[in-house]
Amino acid sequence: MGVTSIVLATRNQGKISEFRRLLSSVSLEIHTPEDFPNGPEVAETAATLEGNARLKAQAWRDHTGLPALADDTGLEVDLLDGRPGVLSARFAGVGATDAMNRTLLLEQLRDHPDAASRTARFRTVIVFAGEVEEAFHGVCDGLITPHECGDGGFGYDCVFQPTAEARTFAEMTADEKNLISHRGKALRRATAWLSKMVESEE
Ligand code: IMP
């Protein structure tokens, strides 16, 4: 099965630019939902990150006829027994903004000022859905900061400080984040696999 073009099954501009950066090494034509104005809105109803990524990739493959790449990401906070996890986008309720989710997170950890106790990890699963389906995983460990720091990135970036780093993701350049991030790791695995699929077309 050769692959020459794909559609990214996300409307999140932060994710789209991270995908584009890392996929630039593969000779693939990249489409986004903006190219398909009637594309599906996919409800994230699965119980796992992989299940949700699969739902999004399959829906966009079926709508466009192109192979699709989707990711689902969760932030697991140890003091909250792994929450918000698969519910990270809806932590402060359905329709919550990133800012509302971050405020709730910092509020729930307010009674735990000891930095070492505020361990957390981002987990990403990327699913490719074409004639075949493949899943790629990536994890990034770190700490939840006491306050928001930095104005880059998106989502929980300004409250997440990766292990062995003095800065949050939001204080890093896009390339610095991609090098160590959950999505960067999963995407490099996906890219290596996709390169082989592209070569089999050539
Ligand atoms: P989803 O994968 O789009 O469902 O994202 C789940 C939640 O995690 C949303 O609130 C996103 O804003 C957030 N999120 C996803 N990826 C990242 C990231 O790389 N950094 C910070 N927040 C993220």
C-alpha cells in the first residue's frame, strides 16, 4: 500500500503546526480539515486515548477517502490519580476553554505546593487509518508548575515543566518542545513508519 497524501484529523492549529513540522521530512501532500468544509465533527466517546484517536482517524478517512492521521492526548496527574487523562479537553466541563482547564488544575493542586509531589505526564496516541491501521505512542514526564509560565504553545503547555528542564513547554521554541514532547515522540515513530509506506509507492 503506497501513501502519497494524508489528511490531519484535527482542527487544533497548535497540533497542525507540530504535525507539519515533523512530517516535513516525508514527501507527502498534507491536507487539513480546512480543505474539507463539510468534514465530520467527531465526538470523543471512547474510554481510551487510542480509542478516540481511532474514531477521529477513521471518520476522516471515510469522509475524505484519504488516509488520515489523528492524535489524542491526555495529561495524567499523579496527585489526581491520573486525572484528567482521557478527559483532559473537558476537565472543567463540556466546552471548557484551555484557560478554564488550567485554572481548575492549579486550583486542585493548590494544597500541594511541594514541587516534587506534582508529578504528571502527557501521553499521546497517534492513529493512522488508511487501508491498514497503526497506532503510535509517546509519553513525556514532568511536573505541574504552581503558576502559568510562558506564552507559547497551547493547552496545558504553560503549566507543564518536562523532567530535567527548567522551563515549561510554553517557554520553549516549537523545535525544543517537539524534541522531547509526547507528540514529538509518537510522531517520529509515525513518520518512520510512514516513510516506508511512501517509499513503497515510489
Ligand atoms: P485532545 O487530544 O485534542 O483531545 O487534547 C486534550 C487536551 O489536552 C486539550 O485540552 C488540549 O488542549 C490538551 N493538549 C493536547 N496536546 C497538548 C500539548 O502538547 N500541550 C499542552 N496541552 C495539550
